[in-house]
Amino acid sequence: MAVDRRAEVLSATDVGRALTRVAHEIVERNSGVAGLVLVGMQRGGVWIAEELARCISRFEGQVEVPVGSIDVSMYRDDIALRPVVPAAVTDIPVDITGNTVVLVDDVLYTGRTVRAALDALLDHGRPRAVQLAVLVDRGHRELPIRPDFVGKNIPTHLSDEVDASMTGVFVVSTSIEKAAGKRAAS
């Protein structure tokens, strides 16, 4: 019998702390916020990009960092395997050419969504640099993609699912329980 187990691995407080730390790391690595653009990957990365911008604004003196969103559904490499319906709108409010773009996502897994995001991003301009920030890195990469900023590394099994939101990060594991009682009764 398959059993779903849902375990909280980061509380809402932990998520807040991780995002504050990542925001500080982004500012430090880029020597400030001049020329910085945050682009959240639809869907899970958008709220994180917005929260990172709020954190940066708090400790950089109310400076507004441009925040955009990008939909990668038409750039995925599995487009022939399933029907594609654009998940949302791409909205990048500034010209990214010559700027440093921080792509933001909630969970980094195989790297395929990030690869699609890079392709989509380059259709909007030629950034000076592209960096990657994720709330959770769960491993199991299939492409040579490595994040620049990570909220938390959480080792998972291939079959696990990771659900990240402001209220916390949860890992849902599906495991097979042996019917030990049945064997003993035989």
C-alpha cells in the first residue's frame, strides 16, 4: 500500500530567514543593487523574487529593485511530450540588456526549467550576467546547472515532491509499506 508522508522541512520563519540571507548575499555579490533585475520564474519563483526585492529595499534604504516574471512553458525541452498551455504572462519591466539578472525559482531539481528560463530570458535582451537564486536545492540535476544563491539544500529521493510557499517548505514522500501483519497472520 502506498502511503504519502508530508514533512515540514522549513517553517515560515525559516523561509523568511533564508530569503533575508539570500537577499544579503545577492547585494554583497553584486556590490550593491545598481543594474540589478530580479526575474521570478512562473509560478513558484515570482513570490520569492518579490520577497527578495522587499528584503533588499529594507536594508538598502528603500531602493526599488525591478522585479519581473518569466513563463518558460514554450521553451521547455519536453514540449512534444505533453500539451503546452502557457502558465502565465512574461512581464519584465525594464530592459535587461547590460544589467545583471537574477533568475529566481522556488525549487531547483533537474535544471531543465532553468535551462528553459535562460532561453526565454535571452529573447528579451542580452544581460551582462545571469545569476540563479533558489529557495530550495533538492539535488538530482540532469543538466550542468548550479545556483549562485541557495536558501536551503534539502536532499530528497527522486520520487519525492517539494512544495514551497511563504508558510513553509514541505517534502511529500511516497513510500510502499509492507503488509507485515498479513505475513504474520498466514
